[in-house]
Amino acid sequence: MRKIAAAVAPRGNSGHLLKAVGLDLDALRDPHLRIPYADMMLLSELASRITNDAAFGLHVGEHVEQNSYGIVGCSVVSSATLGDALRSLQRYLPIWTNVGAFKLGVEPTVAHFQWHYSQGPLPEPRHDVEMTMAAIARFNRLSDGAPWKPREVWFAHAKPKDVSEHARIFRAPVRFGMPVNSLLLDRRLLDLPMRGANSVTHQVITAAADQLLVMDPARASLTQSILSFIRQRLCSGDFNLQDASRHFGLSRRTLQRKLRQESSSHRLLVEQARRDLSRCLLLGSQATATEAAYALGFSDPTAFHHAFQRWHGVPPQAYRDAKIR
């Protein structure tokens, strides 16, 4: 999330972007905060629109510094070889996220480093997975010797209109609509020594990382989970109470009761999601008020105008004009 916000800052207001999912810059400084993965995917898509950068995920990933991934990144850069670095990333990624996983498969001449998402509905992951693969490809700068490149890069999503940045960043054939997301490497590359290899440091870091692996991270509250669900479904209209009940495997009555226990309700969460996203759509994109109304799940733009004035005290266009000035 920090990387996304930092990439938006030179060309847009990252504060408005973060408010779309109920966050601010101070929240991102909390190292223990767990954020729904779907919210990060949504932010990547919004950031692409705000910056008018169709290859937003690739551009974030190509500038990633591994140390910014905390103890997981440190286990990577202190590894002895590229193969060890990839195995560290595979082992310790659950400290960072419980939604995706890496898998390293080794054959006699080729290695497959695959990125899988866990089962469950998520928004279109294009920017997220391209960010991930571009960050892994940067490992060539962490190894000793001449820079290497993958044999091929596979993406499960459809081919974008412009793939020139994929060709520039990966310097290898890039294939879309594949069964998995994967970097294909020459097997011998796994033996390349890492520039920052340090066996003592690596042992200390991995000992601490092993302890973190067995800790159960704080689970998101039901309120937070349903709010994230609503944000993803606003434009499709599939976010009513029955949709949410079905998605979370709860009866309507049970879901309502659990939300009341957390001092919330489905109606209030819909209101919050629309209010937060309305600012981003008006200030961080070129969407008209009518386009924003439909993107927020309103069937009538007039209802959106009335709601917006209730939320912010002024009509949508007046709000945009005042903030731009």
C-alpha cells in the first residue's frame, strides 16, 4: 500500500486515493495493520486511472527495493544464492500476506517460480500480479555477475492493448492467458551467488522469521471484511444484504446480528463505501458526477447528488471546483 501511495504522489493526491478504502498516510505507518487484499487491488486499479498509467503495476514493481518488505525482504537479500532467495520468499511470504503464495518448481533445465492467489473472489489482479512479477525480476540486480533475464514470463490475465513496457522490463517473451502466473528461468541461474549474501545475518533473520510464521495474525473484523466486499461490488450492483450473506456463508439474520455486535450495519457500510469512494472519483479521476453515480451503484444520478450534498455539504461539481482551486 505504501508503494502504491508513493507512486501516485508525484502525479496525483495519494491522500484522496487512500481515503477510498478508509485509510490515511498515518495508518500506513502502523506495521501491524492488516489490510484486506482486495482493497489493495482496488487501489492499484484506481491508481492506474489517476496517474493515467496503463502499466502502473509494472512501474511500481520495477522500482521495488527488497528491504522494503521487512523481514521477508531481508531474508531474500541475505540468501547465499538466487535459488535460496526464491525459497526464502516462498517460505516466508505468509508473514506478509495470506492471500497469495509462491511456488518454486525445479526441472533439469528450467525453474518455474509461480505466483498463486488463494481461492475466493478477488477483483481483477492485473496490476497486482504484474507488480509482483516485476519485483521478482529485479532479483537480477541482487545477484553477482552479469544481469540475467527470464526465459519467459506467463500471466493468467488477458493481454493488454500495449505490451511495450512488459517487453522492456522483462526482456523476454511475455505470454498472456496462461494457466498460471510464472517466471521461467534457466535452472543454472538458481546457483548464482547473491551480492548481499551473509550466512550469519541470514540465520538470525530466518530464526526470527520462523517465529513470526507460527503467530496467528489478527483477523479482520466482519465489519472491515464486508466493507471491503461492498467496495468491490458497487459498480456491479451485487452488494445488497442477500449478496453479502451468501458471500460470507451466513444467514441474513446472523450477518445483521454480528454487525450490530460491532456497532455497524449493512446500510451504514454501503453509505461509508460510497462516501469514501466518491471523493476519489471526483478528485482523482476525470469521471463526471453522473459517471460517479453509476460507479457507486446509484440507479439515479439525482439520488447521488442528494447523498453527496449530505456527505460533504456541497454538490459534486462545487466540491470538485473548490478542491482543485
